[in-house]
Amino acid sequence: MKSKKISEIFNIKKGDIISIVGSGGKTTLMFELAKELKTQYKVLVTTSTKIYEPSCNNFDYLYTNIEQYTKSKYSHKQEENSVTVISKDIDLSKNKLIGINDECFDLVINDFDIVLVESDGSRNLPLKGWKEHEPSILLKTNKTVGVIPIDMMNKKINKEYIYGFEEFTKIVGDTDCLDKQAIGKICSSELGIFKNSRGKLYLYINKTDDKKFIEDSLNLSKYLKKNIVGRPYDFEICFGSLKLGEFYEN
């Protein structure tokens, strides 16, 4: 297999608004995409939930409220090839950016070529179940990327590493192991990873950091294609390692 750029795998083009959901690497994936895309585009990175304030090497401009951004854009012109982070507000006690809603989004969307939105939260846990209001997908989203980490496959289900444990068990049912069938339910349930999704759908299997996890990802992909894709969600499958910078279509 030949590694590709992750932005090529998601076929990202000017005008795309991509919401990233799931667990186990969303924020890292979002900023990896931003880094790739800024070589050609003016990229907006934002959230509809909450994210930790990113380190300065991940962006060119940061605005912690819409008013701050609006004043700035009239006072000086931003570079065309750049990454701008905008939030609605900031929680200084937790160092977290507070997400924008559709109304705020409409005020800034036309200033950027591509938008990346972290639309889900998992409190840094590798798995999650979705509460009634989750994920929070902005209405203009035209691509949804679901992230799930392969290193959790075949692990015993334990609430210590699952955010929204009660909701998670409703999705996977009576099983004590995160096997292929359980992941299939996460991908096919109306309460699962593609809940509230919009536009073209992708499943990104993360953390394929060694030969074993690549093999596991290939086997999982084969199972999902045969038994899950199109029932009811039609999604493309890809996998990779953000740690190694290697990404593959399947």
C-alpha cells in the first residue's frame, strides 16, 4: 500500500466544511489536516463543542471571540495560506475554547476557503457513547469524518475508558468486548458515530502505528464493507497513523 496525504483521502476541495466526530484523535487529525491544507488554502479551524486552546505551532491566528476576529480582519489583512482558529469564547479556568453555533459561523464562513470543525467531545477518552445533544454538527457541513482508534479493538469494554458509558452500551448491546461486530454497531446505529451526520461520510480508523494494527484495520475494513456500509450509512473507510504521518485508503 502507498501512503497518501490525509487531505487527498478525504478529497478535500475549496468550499468544504468538514465536521470531525468520534474519539481517539479528533483534535490531532483536525490540525494535521489544517497543516496540509494551509499550503494551498486559507483554513478556518473551529469547534461546535469545546477544545483545549491549541499550541501556537498549530495556527497562524487565534481569536477567542467573533468580535475580536471581526475587528482584526478590518485592521490588517491575513495571509491567504494560513490557519485561523476562531471560537465563540474561552473558559480561562479550563483553558478551553467554547464552540461556535450556526449563527456565529455564518458571520465568518465566507472569509475562508476550507473549514474544519471539531464537532464532538470525548473528554480525552478513547471511546464514547453519544448523549442526546451529541454530536453538534453545523448545518452547512458537507463532509463528516468519524474517528475511531484501532488499538481499542478486542479490548474488554470498561467504563473507565468510555465517555458516556450508558449510551455506549445501548449501542453495542450485550457484549463485553469491542470486537468487529460491536464496532459495526457503532457505525450503523442511529445513535452511533454518524448520528446527526451531514454530507459525504468517512470512517477514519486511527492509531495504525504498527504492522499488527494495520492488519487489524484491514480486517475491520473488510468486515464493515461486507456487513455495515450502506446499512443505513454509506461511508468510505480509511486508516492511518497520525504519529507516523501515514494514511491509507481502503
